[in-house]
Amino acid sequence: MDALYREAILDHYKYPRHKGHLDSPDITHFDHNPFCGDEITLELKIEDGVVTQAAFDGRGCAISQASASMMTEEIIGKSLEELKGWSKEDILELLGIEIGPVRLKCALLPLKALKAGVWGIEDADA
Amino acid sequence: MRSIEAIRADFPILQREINGAPLVYLDNAATSQKPLAVLRAMDDYYRLHNANVHRGVHTLSEEATALYEGARGRIARFINAPSSKQIIFTRNATEAVNLVAYSWGMATLKPGDEVLITQMEHHANVVPWQLITQRTGATLRYVPLDAQGTLRLDLLDTLLTERTKLFAFVAMSNVLGAINPTAELVARAHSVGALALVDGAQSVPHLPVDVQQLNCDFLVFSGHKMCGPTGSGVLYGRRDLLEAMPPFMGGGDMIREVRLEGSRWNTLPWKFEAGTPAIAEIIGLGAAVDYLADLGMDWVAQREHELVRAATERLSRVEGLRILGPGIEQRGGVVAFTLGEIHPHDIAAILDADGVAIRAGHHCAQPIHDFYGIPASARASFAFYNTFEEIDRLVLALDKVHAVLGM
Ligand SMILES: Cc1ncc(COP(=O)(O)O)c(C=O)c1O
């Protein structure tokens, strides 16, 4: 547990960054995890192929919400080209924890929303 | 009566430590733990008697058949079935519902017919009926819930009509803990000429169940929730119905005669048991019902009632905790709850760090969670071997959830 709920994760869960909505986002994508009920709406503003603003709204477990907060913080300023190559490892590195197969779905939901929202890719586990 | 310590000593797994703390196992509605008597019965079978059943004339095969069929007799007595021919072995309760849906349902249901289920069903008693009513053109209806998390029985008069061919309902909900008035609901179904299927997955392990007193047409349950092994399940059915129903699956054991132009079915119960069954598991289930019968199901029900009474009292004092389902008088040993806005997965993960095993999710009963407008809940579910100290450990661990995740 101490491994799963490390300080940084609790901090992002309790004080999420970029939580809310953008004025006229270029991309809005809702995704959810029906098994546990985590929900994420991801909003992005894109200029010249670069993410200039990002926000999320949602509800769910600490892992999914902290992952969304950390991811939005990280992707601002990055090019879509770079983000397209993001995988599960990049998210786990952000979270800095080992995660079992059940909770992995929670952790990867924001990435799944990003990939589906920007490129229409449905399987972000790869 | 034996002491709780002595009873706990029958269950080797209860000695385990999880994350450095003694295991507190409160996920009994998902599956129960297994006593030594069950483990030994299966071990003995494999060590001493292993052979296929109903086949050979050699000694081992006769021994295996006697053990397997002996279990059937014990299970028949456990639920007071008139005959062991009415005990059909399946893998689990889910397969037993599917057997009735595909065999009886496909042969019987027509457009205009109705199947009535309830909003508190486990998916095992929802999805087969969705599939079969879609295929047959029959209509599926639901008895909704009221604010207490009990069935809207006031609507039964309008929902049960001469169009209703089957009323399939759960005797005890695996989420709400609600114990339904089973015999009364069976009688209501019969009064319009409908059959009654009772999902006993939670009632048979925890309450005395007598099929003749309930007068139900079908009863399904799973061995693994009642101290038995996984892979062992039961369909009890009324004899004339089972005789008339076509086979569910075809293969060896379920036939009397196979010719290229067609086959003749075996008699009950084997007509519904195609292929080599889960022999060791059924023998294990026979040992499990002996174990429960020795404890006495009245005692089991009483003990679990005391545990759940203490648990609901203690839990209702935890800040932000909301219990789903009815009051203690209508509740079996299940307490599902929410804790403020904290997600049930987080609750279960933090409890696990203290060795407390509970379940988080929708517990295969999404329609109940839709009713409450929540995606998931946390659930503590009890067995007779749980203790009042374990309830203290649960409450302490929940305080920790507040400390870790509280805002
Ligand atoms: C009320 C109820 N019905 C049916 C089932 C299905 O049992 P199984 O998965 O063993 O088939 C369960 C198991 O959780 C249950 O609680």
C-alpha cells in the first residue's frame, strides 16, 4: 500500500493539477473503465502540433485521478508526434510505482483517453 | 457447540498473514474458505480412489462412482430434495441458470411470454435471461427496488400475469444482503401459473434451505461459496420438469444409446451431465455439506446474523460511511458500503495493506449500483468463522483510509 499510495500520488489525488475545463478545446475525449467506474474527460488545445493547454475532469480511484493529473502536467509543451510514442512505461514512470494487473487499467485510463482522443487509437496498453 | 477457535483451526488459510498482519477474510460472498475435511476428501480421492465414474467395472471406478454419487445423496439431504435424481451437478450457479435457460427456456418460451427477474440479481441471473428472451422473442421484466434496497413487492400484482412463464429471483442479494421472502415469492409465481427459479448462491451457504418447504421449481447454487471447491455447482429441479426438459449439452455419460441416426438420453440426473464431471470437486462438496450440517445451518445463520449486526452498528459510526440495503432484520451476512467520495478500489487496497480482505467493484450486480447512482461499492461479507475482533480490525483499517486519503 505504501508503495501504491506514495506521497506524490496522494498529492496529485488530493490537489489535482489542471482539473477543470478549457475554453474551446481543440480535442475533448471522454473515456471510462466500466469495471471499476473510473471516468476521465480529457481536453487539449493544440497549436502547430504541440499541446499548449491540457485539462481533465473526472472521478474515480486515487490511481486514475493522480495519473490524469500527472499526465496533463507532463504533456503540456510536448509535440503530438512525441506523445504518439508514449506507452504504458511512460505513465508508470510518472507514477513511480509498481502496479498489479487490476489497477493497471486505472493508471492507464488517461493515456487511453489521450490516444483515443487525438489519434482514434483504442488500445493504449501497447 | 465447538468454540470459534476450534472451528477456525479447521481452516488452514485463516492462519495466514497478509502484509505482516493476520488475515481478516471478509470476502466470503465471493468465495468461502475451505475446511480440512474438504481438502482431505479431495486429497484422498486423488491418492486412493482416482478413476473415471460410471465407466469401468474395476474397483477404483466403482469406488469413485460410489463417492461421487454419495455426494449427490448428501447434497440432496442438505436441501431436503425428495430424490437425489433431482440434483444435477454443474460447474457453478451460473452454469445451472444457463442450463435452465437453454434447456427449459429455449423449448418453452414464445413471443408474448414473459420472464420476470429483479433489479437485485447477480449478472448470472440476468444475462442468460437476456440472451434467451432475445432468441425466443419473449419479454424480460424486472421487479424494481425501493429506497431501502428491497424489492417493490407492491408491484408484483401488475408484473406477474398469466403471460409470466418464469419468475427467477435471488433468495439473498450478494450486494444488499437483502433476504427475500422466498417461499412467498414462489407462491406468488405459482398463483399465475409461472415457474419459480431461486438463485440460492448466497442463501444455501448461509441459511437453512428446504426446497420442499420453499416449493420452488428450480434452485441453483455454487459449491465454492459454501466451503466446497470451485468447479462444483448444483441445479435442483422439480422431477417432472427435469424429465421433460431436453438435454443442455451432448456427449458421453448423458446418453443411453448412440446410433448414427440419433441418440436416446440417459435418465436423471445424468441426462444433464455430459462428459467427465468434476469428480474430486463434487466429492469435496459432499464433505462441505457434511461439515455445514454438523455445525447446523440454524447455528450458522444465527452466528452470521450476530456478526453482521455488530458490523452494521460499528460501520454506521464511521464518518461518511453509507451502508447499502435494508435494515438488520432483513439482512444476511453482507454489508456493501460507500465511504464519502473515496473510490472503493482505494478502500480495498488500503485495507489489504492491513491484511483485511474485502471486495470492491460492482460485484457482478451493476443494476443495483445504477439504482444508487454509484459505479461501485466496497463490500465486507461474513462467514461463521469470522470473529468480532475481525470487525474491530475492519473498522480500524477504515479509519486509516480516512487518514491516508481524507481531504
Ligand atoms: C447471488 C449470486 N448469484 C450467482 C452467483 C454466481 O456464482 P458463480 O460465479 O459461482 O456461478 C453469485 C456469485 O457471486 C451470487 O452472489
